[in-house]
Amino acid sequence: MFFIGGVSSKQVKLDFIQKMICSHCGQYGSYEVFDEYIYLSLFFIPILKWNRKYYVKSTCCGSVYSISEELGRRMEKGEHITLTNQDLQLITKRCPNCGCEIDEEYKFCPNCAAPLK
């Protein structure tokens, strides 16, 4: 008998896009929502999923935010939801000029020296 199985991670872009003006870079862009999880597969069929996380990425500067699992599941079901700043928790901030990952307290990008808002 032969057994094929494994553990892997997967990232899925949900069918959710919301237009906004970014609070970090001040540019017009949109939020895209992603679902990320780890799964066990047997014979290439996903059997069990765990460690599910939902996060939002802004298209203007690439900043990444986490959102609650409850809110992510509602988006996944197709409910019409409008994200607010209270729903978003900043994970990483990126320079709008070069895309370099930066800390929240920086006033200038350490990579390209562009001023940050």
C-alpha cells in the first residue's frame, strides 16, 4: 500500500475590493483581502485546515493589515462589508516610492530617502 500526503500553506485572494484613500501614504488605492492557512492533504485532496488568518493589503503603498477572523469569514461568504480604520490593525508599512518595508515611526525611507507621511 502506498500513501501520499503532506502539509502545506496556501494563500487565497478573496473576491473583495474596497476603494479608499490610504491613511499612511495619502494616495488613492484599494484594499484587497487575503485568506492564509495551513492544510493537510491526502492524495492531493485538502482534508484539514488550521491556523487561518485574514489580512488586507493596500494597492497604493503595499501596507498590510490584519483583520478579525469573524470579519474575514463574513467577507468569504460574500457579505457586503465596508472596512473602517477600527477594523484594520497595521502589520507592515511600506514606502510608497520604492516599496521597502519600513517601521511606523520613520519620517524618511531608509532605502530611498523619500519623505513619509
